[in-house]
Amino acid sequence: MAVSVGQKKPPAPTGLSGTSTLKRRPKYGRSALSSLSWLRRGSRPHACTARLSPTPSLSTRQTGFSARVDRSPALPHACRHARSDAGDQRDGTTRSEHLPREARQLQNLSCFVATVERHLMDFAHLSPTDFENLTFDLLQAAGLKGLIWRTPGADGGRDIEGTLSVSDFSNYYHQQKWYIECKRYSSSIDWPTVWSKVAYAEGRDADFLLLVTNSNPSPTCENEIAAWNARNGRLLIRVWRGYELGNILSNYPSVGAKYGLIDRLDKAEMSLQTLMLEAMKLAQSSYVAHHLGLPIASSLEANAALAELVSARQSQLRQYGRITPNDDTTAPSYDWLTWSGTQVGWDEVGIRALLAMIKHTTGARTIEAVSEEKKANLKLVDVRFPMSAHVERILSEIAIWADLEIAVNTECAMVLRRR
């Protein structure tokens, strides 16, 4: 090769064959989570930069993920469509499009793991009591009926019992008995801890034992759970693991907003949309009833109480990032309500909205309430309308925002509990 005057001579080739030896990139066959360091040194989408934690990444054992990223849960929208620098937009492509397919998968996985880490951190900041109440609200929103707290176990935690109505293809309904164990742990859960709950639930003829935890079962515990379920016994074990709670919670945004687990104010406020729509329907029905000469007192009372609840909770979300019920107030006073027993300790805004909606949706003439400590037994007098599934969902939604529990719900009686 000829070299002109003033031009530097090119470096001599290296390697045994006379060609340059290039440094190989890390192989993609290694664990996906351990290979994220290569991506974090190089091309990382800016949409994921704020989500990546400076702490070490979670291991495969902690998250339960495997290297087969194509089977991972749905990736966050911002991570899948992250944009690169403006300099990479000149040719109409993004930086991630220049990467191999495996690198893009690892890049997306890094964003998802960062999101999981954020959810785990949020749940870890909940107190044990808040975590138990969060589980109760999730179960109530998911449709479990007859939810009751069981006495504290040896670990001092409260457990939950409920029933689920399930139908088969012949339209036959049967009841499943569920026992729910709440475990807020900073480490993994071992099999002896789960086994003690299995023995308790099996001795009481439960159909399912659901373990809800912000952590994860240990590998040995996971194997024992799989072996137990493979025996085809009556009792089956189900687990809501820490890395799954974020996705489960996304199906019930009102529960997440209630406990301050939604990081954006606009999303938290949008979780009040169900109550807002019901208030709009009540306003419209009141207007139509007025023009038809029908009674409108019941719908107006329910509309006013519901609007007051939405306004109070929206203000608390903006000020505190979560709801803060006021338990220093007394029970509401209506002409159709007879309240006996303790009045202090009930959040007036929440209990007013729930009682007014119960009266309006059932068409009851009066409601008789007997309060005992943290429980109120309601007797609905002269009920005109049966309780539909839609009405039950609306009442459950109001109960979540009112920080109340609907323990018993029959045609003429209900039991409410405050926290």
C-alpha cells in the first residue's frame, strides 16, 4: 500500500492471521438480568433513564424472570416506544433500531425490571396494616364475597377469608372457599411458613389458599408449592408474588390511588372516574324525574353525597398523594336513617355517600343502623329493588373510597366495618 508524503503509516495488523482482532460483545446466552450492565453503559433510551435505579439490579431468583424475555409480561408503553437522541433521528431511525434483536429485548427488559423495582419499593413502604388493608380492598374489588378478617396468627398478622361464586358451562354455580394469607416480608418466604397456613386452611375445608406478598417464595418453596398442587388434592395454593402485584393493581386503579401507589396525579384522579360517572347519571335521572313529576329527593341526596365524596378525595390526592379519612366525625343524620350506638369514629363523608347510595339503589323506605365498636349492622326496611351485580360493584367502589368494608350484603341487611 503506497503512503503519500505527510500521511501516517497505518498501524500494523495484529492477530495470527494478519487481520485485526476485534473484541467480542457479551454473549446473549447469559442471564438476561446480568447482561443489563452492557446496555446501561451504552444505548439506553431516555424514557427509561429516570426509571433505572442506582441500586444493583434484582437477581433472577428475586424477580422470578428467566432469560426467555419473549415470555415476559407486557412491557411498559414508554419502554417499548422509547425515543433516542435527536442526533439519531436524522436518518429517520432510532438508536434502538440499530441494535441486534437480542439487545433490544434486553433493553426492553431493563425498563420492565426498573418498573418492577419501583413497584416493589412502593409496597415495601406500606406498613403491615396498610398492606393487609390493601389486600382486602383488592379482593373486594376483584369480586370475592363475604370477606372477613380471621384472628391474628402466630406471626401477629391478620388473614382474610372469602367466597367466590363460580359457574361452569351448564350455568351451575358453586361456591369456592378462599383463605388469603398476607405476608409483608423483606426476604423470601420459606416452605415451613407456607406449610403452617396450608395445614390451617386444609383443616377448615378451604378450596384455595392465596398467598399475597410483596416478596417472593424461595426456590425451594416454589418447588414445594408446585409439588403440592400436582397431588390433585382439594386445597390448591395460589400466589400473588411481589413482582406481580404491580400488574394486578393496575386493574384496580382506585385501590392504587387510595394507598398512594400511583405516581402521577392525573392517573390518580382518573381513578375517581367511576364515581364521577355515577354522579352524572344521578344528576340526569333527577332532572328527568323532576320534569315527569316523580319524587327526586332520594336521587338528589345520593348525588350530593357522592359528589361530596369525590371532591373530598380529589382534594386529598392533590394534597397528600393518597386518601386520609377523617375518623373524628360522627355518623350522618337523615330523616330516613335511625342510628343507635356509637357515632364517633365514622368518616362522615364516606359513610354518608355509602348509606345514601344504598337507600337510593334499593328503594328502601328507611334504614336502621346499630353501631358496635367498628361495626354497623344495617336493616333495610321495605326494599323495593333487588341488589343487582352492577349495584354491588358500585357499592364496592364507594366502600373503597370511603375506607369501609362491606362484610355482609343480603337483600334486607348489610354489615359495614370501619378501619
